[in-house]
Amino acid sequence: MTGHIEVKVQGIKVKPRVVDTETALRSGIEELWSFVGKGTGSKYVMGLDIECTPVESTNKVSVLKLAAGSLCLIIRLLNLGTIPHFLFNFLRLPDVSFVGVGIKDNVDLLRRDYGLECRNAVDLATLAASVLDDPRLVGYGLVDLANQVIPLQVMKKPACAFFSDWSGENLTTEEIEFATIDAYISYKIGNKLLGGL
């Protein structure tokens, strides 16, 4: 489904890949790692975000999004059934900083719903406030933070994306685009704040 979709974020081409099988997940993580696995002796940065389906009574995490380089994995956790051990291990890598806005809550939900632990979760608003010496940034959301930290004008997520059925049979093109943008922008902010390119 995502083979022909390419998301542009102010001219930067980001390739989304929706995965819902163990084989596709393994391949996707290997490709994602190729973007962060270059160089030695430094921490690597990966954008992390989740999506829940608000209409479900359980409000279980439906989608885990991971982004680095020009790739975004959109992992449909509900469709996987059993979570593969390599995903548990990947999220616990000591040299990777998983970054996002409100990431503590996201990690708590991943732990609650799937037992997934994220070893190095870094909240971007807190990090930005510290690095840029501006305590006001602690309360910023992703869009406002992006406008302060990186030269990208990010559009606000439309209301329909908040009420999407992320657990549905197929994701729409719009859902894939917004999922990709959220995770990619987290990656770009984290990469800049942690001293990357």
C-alpha cells in the first residue's frame, strides 16, 4: 500500500512504510537501522510516536511510528498479534535516543498495552527547553516546537486525524502522511538538539 506513497516535508522526501507482519517489521527495522547505524561513538536519534484509536473502549495503542533519515515505519501493533522479540530488543538499544513530544506518556502506553520498554526515551520539549535555555518550550507541542527549533513550517494535524480509526483494515493516504510527518519532525528536532545534522 505504501510502495508508491512519498511524503514531502518542505521538499524533503520521506518514505513511509506501513508494516503489519513480523517479516515486514524485521525488514523495516533493518532498513531504518541503516539510516542511524552510520558512524561510531555517538548516540543515534530516532523519532518515536504512537497513535491510539479514541473510539475504542480500551483505547489501546494501534500504531507505533519510528523515523530516522528519510524513512518512517508505521507499525500496526494490533495487526501483529504477538510482538516479536527483536522489536523489544530494538527499543532497548543503549546507543539510540528515541525522541518525541510527550514521549513519557507514549512509552507508558506501550508498556501497558504490549510490555514494550524504551531504554532511552527523550522528551523533545524538555530537551529543547534545556538546550535552548528557554523554559517556555516545556509546554510546547510538536508543531510549535518545530517552528522554534528547525526551519520547517509544520501544518497542524487536522481534526480528522485525531479521530482516525488507526486499527481499521487499511490506513488512508492522509493517515499515512500525517503519521509520517509527526514521527519525521520528531526525528529532525531531536537530531538537531542532540547535535546531529
